[in-house]
Amino acid sequence: MIQIRNLYKNFGAQEVLHGVDLEIAEGETIAIVGPSGTGKSVLLKIVSGLLEASSGEVVVAGRSVTDVKSSRERQKICRNMGILFQSAALFDSLTLYDNVAFPLNYNSNLEVDEIHQRVVSRIADVGMSGKELMLPGEVSIGMRKRIGIARALVTNPAIILFDEPNTGLDPYMGQEIYELIAEMKKKAGFTGVVISHEIPEVFQVCDRIAMLYQGEVRAQGTVDEFLSIDDAVVKQFIEGSVEGPISLQ
């Protein structure tokens, strides 16, 4: 479903991604983990077409995201993706209903009645029925995350990207969001990519783990395989230890 090949990304003299290679199979959910500042969100933005790679290739469902001549072409390829941003990234001046409807109003030719049915259904799926006419500023951050998930799902995408879904949430609300992601995965059957630094919490929503470190894929495997990897960097990250090769900055 997604192939990432020898991917590099520089911001001026700063190299953030250094030859990332990763394959994500159709229907699986992979968690991309690693210390802060190691390039996880940058990788997600390149996969989603929001950011251009310096070199290398990203192929989504057989079509290259990186080998295109314009951002418009890149956006067309990535149209079959839904994204939950770290802060949910809702439009403050739009109601929750209109936030969820936005992708359909902007990118589809659906009739008004069908848009309405989809929006109401997705809002119900995330447990937010009855709050459609509220504004983002009138609900909690956890509720905004739920609406962000509804918006990511409303186009029925084949792929959903979750960028730090639990940022800003307390442990209880964070667990609710993970449970919701797992529930929606069973219902919608999408291919999922979850960016996270939360170990072991993220394990409950993924089939496989890939760890980014210093811009490269340091290790990958199933949860059991990842936990048994004999690598000092991986072990330090899993244990959350201050002592080891990962320096604190």
C-alpha cells in the first residue's frame, strides 16, 4: 500500500531524514515511534503530500507521491488519505458539523443529502452526536480529537495517518482515543500509520512497529519482535531511561 524508498529530507543544512526505507502493507496499522525531533512528523507530512522530499521515493497504492511535477498532482494522489493532526487542526469559526463536512464540500461532487448523511454518521461513530452545532472552542481537546477522527474518516479513505493522536490529553482521555482508533479500524478497515512516542500505549492499536532514530529506521517488527530486539538504542527508548546512547537535548 505504501512504499518508502531511500527517503531524504533536508531543511537547509539540517538533514532530518537520512535514507528511510519502509513498507506498509494494505490493511495493517503501523506505529512509527522514536524520540522527539527524529523526523516522525516530517515523514508523515511527506507521505501525505504536505511536504516535498529532498530525494527518494514514496509510492502510495502504486502511484508515486514524490515523482510529480506539481503540488496539485501530489494532492490528487493523496486524496484517498485521511489525516488526524496533532492538535486536531479544526477550523475555529466552523461548527463541528461543518468541520467534518469540509473535505466533502471541498473535494467531492456528492449531493447535499449524501454529505449530510455521511457527516451525521461519522459524528455518531465517534460519540459526538448532539454536539454538531457547537464550535471547537466550546468543547474539550478530547472532543476535538474525536471530531478530527470523524473528519479523517468522512471521505472513506483507504489510508488514515494519525500524527501524535494523544498529544495534550490526560492518560484516561488518551486511552479513549486509542480505543476509538482501534474500533474505527475494525469498522472501516483502513490502512493506518500512527506517529507516536508513547511506549507501550501505542502497541494496542498497531500490527507492527518501526522506530526512527537519527533520520533512519533503526528497528521494526511486530510488537513482540520489537520488544525483543537486542539494540541499546531501542532498549533505552522502550525503557525510557536517561542513560544510554540516546542523548537528551
